[in-house]
Amino acid sequence: MSDMAPILKAIEVGKVYGEGDNSIVAVDSITLGLSKGEILVIMGPSGSGKTTLLSIMGCILHPTRGEVIIDNRRISGLSEDELPDIRKKYFGFVFQAFNLFPSLTAIENVELVLRLKKTPKALIRPKAAELLEKVGLGRRTVFYPSDLSGGEKQRVAFARALAGDPPILLADEPTANLDSKTGMEVLRLLREMAEKDNKAVVIVSHDPKAEALAHRVVFIEDGRLRS
Amino acid sequence: MLWLALKTLFHERGRLIITLTGIIFSTVLTLAQVSMYLGKMGNATGVIRHIDADIWIMSKNVQNFDFANPFPEERISKVRAIPDVVWADRLILTWGFLKLAAGGQEQVQIIGFNPDTGVGAPWTMISGQPSDVKGGRYMIMDRTSEKRLGQLLPGSVWELNQVQFKLAGISEGTRSFTTAPVIFMGYNQAHRFMTAIVREDQTTYIVAKLRDPAKTGETIRALQAVMKDNDILSKRDFIKKTVLYWTVQTGIGMGFFLTALLGLIVGGAIVGQTVYANTMEHLREFGTLKALGARNSDLYKVIFSQVGISAVAGFSVGSLFVLLLRSGIEKAGVALYLHPLLFVALFFIVLSTCFLSAYFSVRKIRTLDPVTVFRA
């Protein structure tokens, strides 16, 4: 299952929007660790702070307080200029709305990340094709997102998240826009990635199916972890 | 990032066409206005530029080449007396009425030059020689005025202020700012048109060539001391004075400038609007790029590449359009100055306008919160 040493640690992280009487506490003093090969599912009602926590863990959002440590490196102290490199190196993202580029074909969407990661030119196309093959879309590489089903789009998003081989995958409601069967397939794919490729996976979800395949589930309510 | 910029740009052809239309409109309007303005200024200063003289002497307060006033021609001796002067010659600029074969008459600008020296003669001849005007009532007319005057046949006889002149040659490319046809003739013949209203011993310009052009200022000061009733200008200053007169004092330059500026503003607004709308529509994609590890500078590259590519394509098409229309415009009597340097300068102006119009998009990107990518 998972390596014991956490690759990602969130220590006492909090996020407050606004100031004074108008301030809203989105995340309140949460401590979490995530190890390689582990699937952590974060559950909770809408507006509970799940996505904010995921954004903090993914170095997209600066916490108002607390620390994020990735691979023993303290992230909270890094400047805005240094964060893109951290995101590029450590994270693969899967979004609820897929967030594929409509002007790019499936393979080009995957290539985009490889290009961002400065992969040697000769390797970009074969690597992207291999990733699409891995998620079962080897025959749909030249299709534009508008010509793909919801499940296929999410598979392309998975292939894109895997491009560049990041150790951590963050998925925000990956099954929300999919039917039950496709949602299950997508979750199985995530589990396969975690186990086979030893990835640390965080899934934010309302979906009870996600709970079923998680190694660990945490519940969040009003920005706090529920014990 | 150029790769992504190109893919996105050509994927949305409708928006690309609108952007290109804005740039083409801007290019055509600006290029046409500026080249027309420069063409007009070229016409206004053509004779000054083509005479190989360093110094121009004219009556006091002459504002531009076309509106010359007479002064005593014997003053040329004062100019010739300056040791640094290699040669000095007189030039008459006056006006007359040419009777047309089809009936009616046309006001013409008459330039009287010395046919022995050729100073002030037309610079391009397509028929005959400037010296052909020597020894009688001969004249040279310019092909550009054929449309207004009728067919110009060498040897044909024309009546100018009721005096018959034979067409001895045809020049090319001599236009006046006022659009009045230009006629060249010998100095002595031109004198008769001027002396109809002033004394016989008058001229309108004296031009002089210096041994050392570096001494122009010094020579002008020396001449000014002995010719207090004249304005003495270097060639460069007379060109400048003529250009400034037509540009500033008549407001013509301002008209051209405002139209050219309007072209740039409208074009820039269209580009800015489409680029901004495009950015707003693709905010999620830009946010995704940020989440995937792209820096703001990478996203700026996408926007600026798209704007740059659009500017190059739009400017090229717009320029081609103006070049295709050129002969038609010039046939209508409007001179266009389309020097390669003008294209280079305007390209950079159009490109800068396009980049400037992308400012709001760049500002939006800079402040874009990548958290937006998690919103459904």
C-alpha cells in the first residue's frame, strides 16, 4: 500500500477570506498527511472548505496560516514565482469540469503538460500517446474534447494529470459530471494509478463510491475536520 | 507557448477574422492617410528637393514654395559675390491660365528656369529634354496633369494667358500641392507672366550652391547682412517651412493626423475588445495552465503571440490592399508616398497599438486566481 513517510503534509493550515466582521473562515486549522500510494478522500457538504483545502495542498492557494510541506520542503515560505515549478514537479490535477482545452485534440491536451515540463521534443508525442493508451483512449487521440463523451474527457484529464509523472494527484469531484458507471470506472482508474504507479492521490468528492475505494476518508465541515 | 497560441488562434476562426478586420481597417486607413500626407508634402517640396542648391533666397515672409513674392532679380549679384558660392541662379514661380482644347481654361503653376544650366528644370523627362524650352515659347508639361488638361502631344500648341506655347517635352512626377498642373518654361518666358503684375526686373527665388555645404549657416548669415529685405533659408529649412505651413497653418496636416489616429484607435479598440473577450472566455483555460505550472509570463506569451501574429497578418493584408489600390488612387490624382521605411514604421506603430490593446487581458491574467479552475 503506502510508503510510511508522507510526501505531503498540511500542518494547522487555515484560510480566511476577507477581514474583520466580514471575514469568512474557509479552512480552520487542518492537519493532514499523505503518503505515496495512498488514496485520501475528503468528503463534506458543499461550502465546507474541501476545495479550498485541496487548493492549499496543491500549492494553488496560499494558506492564511499553517504550513504545507512537500517532500520535506516547506512551501508556505515560497514566493508566488516559485510555486509554478512546485506545481509542475509534484502535482497532477483532475478537475470536476475536466478543463480540457477545446482547441486542442486529446493528445495535444496531454502534450501541453509535457511541453510545460520541457520534455524533449522527440519524446512528447510518443509519451502522450502512451498515456492515452494507458487510460484506454488510444483510438481517440485526435478527437477534440467536443467530440468526446464525459467519461472520455475525464480520461484525457487523467492522462494529462499523469503527464510528467507527478508523485501527487489531486482530483476535485472527478465523478460529479459523469454517470454512475463511468464514475466507477474513473475511480477504479484512480486507484490503479495510486497502486501501480505509487502515486499519492487526494480526491475531493461527495460520491459514496469514492469512499469505498479510499484508503482513508476525512470529513470536513465548516472548514474543520470532523472526528 | 507559441504552439498553444497558434492552436487557439486558428481554432476560433470567427474571432480571428474580426481581429484581422480591425487590424486591416487600421492599417489601410493609417497607411493611406500617412502616405497621402507624405505624398502631398512631397508634392509641396518637390522642386526644392530636386534642385541641387544649398541656399534659397526669397522675398520676406514667404510661407511656402507655392506662394512666392517678387523681389529685384539684380540681388543675384550679391549672392554671386560671396566667395563660397559656386553658382547662383534665378527661378520664377508664377501662375497663369491655360486654355483647354475641350473648352474652358485651367489655372496652372508656371516654373521658369534657366535652360542653359538646367537649375529648376523638371527632374524626370519622358519626352524631350529640359533644354528644349530654350529660345522661344516652348514649355514642358507633366504627364500627371494629362487627366485635367487633356492629351499631351509633343509639338502641340497651347494658349497660356492668350500667348501660344508649343509643348516641347513631357515630364513625369511633378505635382504641386495645390493640385494645379505644373508647366516648366525658360526663365525669360516665365517672366512675361509675372511682369503682368509686377516690375520687369523681378524674380521670385534665387538659389545658390556652396562649395562647402557645411558653411551654409555662415553663408546665410553673411547674405542676410547684405540682403535685409529677403529671407534666406537653407534647403532643409525651406522644406521644413513649406511642410509646416501646409501641415500646421492650414490645418491640413491635423486633418490627416486625426484620421490616421482615428484609424489606429478604432483598429486598436477592435483588437483590444476581441482579445479581451477571448481572454475572458478562456479564463478557465488560463487558470488551468496556471494550475498545471505555467507562469504568468507563459500566459502573457500566449496572448502576445496571438496579438503579434494577428498584427503581422492584418498589417500584411492591409498593406497589400493599399498597394493594389495604389495605381487607382494615383490615377485619380492623389500622390501616395509608399516608401519601405513607411511600412516598417507603420508596422511597429500597428504592432505597438495591438500590444497596447492587449493590456487589459494581461492585467486580467496577472490577477487571475488559479482557484477558479476548481469551480464547476
